[in-house]
Amino acid sequence: MESKAKLLGHSLHQMLVVFPLGLLATSFAFDIVFLATHDSSFAVVSFWMISAGIIGALAAAIFGFIDWLAIAPGTRAKTLGVWHGAGNVIVVLLFIVSWMIRQPVTSVVPNGWAIALSLIGVLLAMITGWLGGELVDRLGVGVDEGANLNAPSSLSRRPARG
């Protein structure tokens, strides 16, 4: 099943998703550096990375949803897509709450709750990222018109074809 939202032959969702994943994960790394150094400039950078990550996630989600709508119903791919998408909505909500806790922007030094929500968001994003990889790499969603939308899990050690 080829992507329905493409640019120059490649899936827009797959192109865009790297930005929010990178920004949100790195924002957590900057929180850790802030905790280690107590240098508030790291907290400020983290705040703006979360801001950009949320915007990027919403943009990527639009194209992911378009692709998900095109997946045949009743397939493993459709189910994985639901888990992938719903999990990523939760990731973004966790980071939105973390971002809101850091308000106002003039005093963005995060408290324990803001950092804990970011940590949970990063951990959940690792799972949803794996699900996205399963959709693309294992089932061929958004890549190949001849995708196997019911391929077994990569954890099963069974071949995707045949």
C-alpha cells in the first residue's frame, strides 16, 4: 500500500515524523543537562524544542492519518496503525502538559512533574516509533503497493512473506 500523501515519491508522514521525535527526545536530554548543571539556558532550549516538537508532531499526524485511512480494514496494519496513532496522540498530550507546566516562558525552569511527563512521553514514543517501524519496515505500509498488510510481527521470527 503506497502512501496517499507523498512528495517526490516518498511518504510525507515518514519524512516529517523524524523532526518531532528528535526534538521531543532531545528536549528531555536538555532537561537532564539542566538538572546536572542548573544552567537555566538548557531549560529554555528544552521549552522551545518541545514547542517545535508539538507543532511538528501535529503536522506529521495529518499525513499519517491520511495514510491510515487508506489501509484496508480488518488487516493487522490497520490495527497497528490505531495503536501507533493513539499512542502518539498520548505522547503529544504528555508533552503539551509538560510544556504548559513550564509556563510562563520567562520562568521555564521545569519542575519534577514537567520532566517526569517528558520522560514518560519519550518512553512511550519509543514504543510508538517501534510500531511505526513495524508498519513501514515489516508490513510495507506507505512504501510498496504490494505490501503484506497482514505480515506477522517481527518479534515472531516468522517471515513477512509467504
